[in-house]
Amino acid sequence: MGFMSFMNLSWLNNLLPASFRGVPFQVSGTSSEFGRRNQTHEYPFRDVPYTEDLGRSARKNKIDAFVVGDDHKEQAEKLVEAIEEEGAGILIHPILGELNVNIVGTATVSNSVENGRMSVISFSFVEAGELIFPDSSVATDDVVDENADNVDQALLDAFEDFDLIDAPDFVQHSILDDTMSILNDIADAYNAITPYVNDAVKILNGDLSPILGAGGSSIINSIKNVWKSATKFSNSINGLIARVKVFNGISFIKSILPGAIWSTDSKSTKKRKKNQNLINTAIRVTALTEASRIIASLPKQVEDK
């Protein structure tokens, strides 16, 4: 045998000893099928179709195996039993290596006079893959909404101590003026984004006295209506992000920060500070919960950014 002939056959030394479920055999030939699963959609009155890529096709292979020897019939029977066994099995492919596969279709066993001590077994197989069930995941926006609702309820509970009925007139007027001033500061902060908040604040200021007198639920809902007025503006991604920035900024407005209540304060001063702190908390917290709802509604890539 010449050098070139030897080189042409040297690749045979790199082939792995083939087997299926531990049953060995020799291989005379193999073939493979692979590709993509595409579905072409053709629409009425449209000349150009649309082809949808549905993912990689399952990789299919065919093997022409053979067993040789005086016991070739027994060897072939063992391989047939391995092929007929239920479920996936480990195949050692001479070229592809170790594979977890399922047998597909029917296998054939051939014997001939010319090859009296050999049985040829042909079979096809497909990659077993994985059985993956749909996995549950947390709906972030639902969780955020639920937590925001819990915060709203906590605010309502806190307002059980809110009381202006027995407060002196100057206390009521002081709270009214301070709250109007805070809302105007918020409207100014929103002017760069939308005029609707300014309009909503003007309406709220006109009804603020009876709203404060009605207590917690009325106050919180009225403040929320101011935030909702901002949704009349753009619901684009940039518009939503701009709204979040303003909502976050509201919590840092100096006039909205809680005031200290000192033991040396008079009874009326303590009442005024306590009630004003509750109103300020409602403004600050509802702004932050509204910001959290918007963030949860943003597309994932924008939220990550």
C-alpha cells in the first residue's frame, strides 16, 4: 500500500467504536438531516410572502450498521432488542460521539448469501432533547400594583388620626395654605412636561377646603387624581421616564418633608404639624407608588437601563 493510500485510510483510526445502549456494532455508513423550521405565510392580495422562523429542526440521523461473526444472528438480535426498548438511549456515534437519542421509524435487518456471516441493521434516530414544561414567573407589574395598593391602605389607616373638625380656624387656614403651596410647587415641577397637572392642581385648590374636611380617603384620592392627570400627556417610553423622574423629585421638595413635633409645641401647633405631616406623607408616598407602577410597566430592556 502506497503512502497516499495509507493517508486516505488514516481517518478510520479516529472513529469511535459504535454502540447503542451498550450493544456494539460496526458502521458502514451514516447520514444526517438538519436545518431550520420555517413556515411561509402567503396573504391574499399580497405578492410578497412572510417566512416565519420557528427554530432549529430536530437533528435526525441514519446509520447502516453491521455485525460480523459466527454469532452474527445473536449480535443482531441484541441490537434489535436495544432498538425496540422504550424511551431514549445513549448512542455512541463513530463520528458525532455520545448522543442521547430516540429511535424513529422502523429498523431493518438484512442478511444475504454473499455475506453469510454478517447481518446489516439500518435504523434512524433523532436527538432526544429535553421535556421542558412552562415555568411560572413573577408578574412584576402585578406584584408592584399589589404592594402599591397595600401602601395606599396603610395611608388610609394612618389618616384615622387626621382631624380638622375641632382645630382652630387659624390651624385649618395654615394647613390649607401650606398644602396649596406644596401643590403649586408640584405643578411648577410638571410644567416642563405637561400643562395638565397645573390644571388639575388649580381645580384641586378650588375644592381643597371641603376635601381636607372630608378626611383621609378624600385627600388621598384627590392627590391621585392629580397624578392621573399626567397620563393625558405622552405615554411614550420617554414620556413615562420623564414622569417617573418628576414623581421621584416630588419626594425631595423641601416643603413636603415632615416637620418635627416638639414637646414644647402648643397643643394647636402639634395638631397642625401632625395633620400637615399626614398630608405631606400622602403626597410623597402616592407619588412614589405611582412612579413604581410606571417603572413596572416599562419594557424590560428600558427597565434594565
